[in-house]
Amino acid sequence: MITREEARTLLASLTQSASLLRHMRTVELVMEAYAKKLGEDPETWAIAGLLHDADYEAYPDKHPNVIVEKLRESGNEVIAHAIAAHYTKWGVAYETLLDKALLACDELTGFIVACAQVRPDGIASLEAKSVIKKLKDKGFAAKVDREEVYKGAELFGVDLAGHISFIIDVLRQNRAELAI
């Protein structure tokens, strides 16, 4: 299996955008925390989070196929499949808990970061109810696909408010590194 250091090297070869790198780091942290909570492999889950959008900047029209193929070629099928499935409209089956978790964490983690960025104290006092309210405001973080947020939580089998609270807690614990 690919190591986290190898994953970081691969990521650096494909992505330069600071905001995209931060997004992938936030999803990496959330995925690792969920793996620990659920008794899954934290390294595999973290690497899936770290690399899920690795090819987005360099190959936007081919995303996620470039990173998926690189992972498949190196024998990392489990991570490759999860990344191939992290958007419902791509029509890839959700076969594992990892597949469902990545879908459930990607858009929502980005949305929560956006919510934190418009608050005077960042993520420090952000609560799930505020995020749920912002989800209803189609003008806020308009690029976030709300359908993906709701479908992700449903497929992952988690209560949306609890899921949001979990993500907030993970991000809050890493607030200094993430600057949110």
C-alpha cells in the first residue's frame, strides 16, 4: 500500500493551489478520525482523503481518472475505488464503508470550512445548527452540491447533525494548522 509520505509526494506533483491542498488536508484529518472511531485502518482512510482531489487542478476535465489510474497502477485499488466513487453522479458503486465515508466527508468538510471562514472566531464556536442553516442558503458557498452532502450522510448511515458536529470537532482540534 502507498504510504502517507508517498501520497504527499504524489499530491505535490499534481497540486499547487494552497486552498485545494488545505481542502485535501482537512478531508484527510476527518477521514483519519472517522477510521479511528469506526475501527478501520486510519492510514488507508487518511490517504483516500488526502488524494481524493489530487488531479483536480492539473487535469480538471479528467478528474478523478488520473489519480485513480495512478493508484490502480501501483496496486492501491481500495483507495482508487473510494476516490472514483466520491461523487454520486459518476455512477460508481459504493462497495465499502470507506467509499461511503469519503463521499460523506468531502463536500461537507469543505462547506464547514467555508462556514468557519465567515465567522469572527472561525471554527471556535461553530455549531451544527449554524451549518445546517447555511446549507439551506443556496447563495452561500454556492458551488457546494447540497445533494451530495445529504446523499453522503444517508449512504454513510449517519445523522447529519451528528456528522457535522464530528467534522467540526476534528477541524477544531487542528485549528492552528488549518488556520480556521
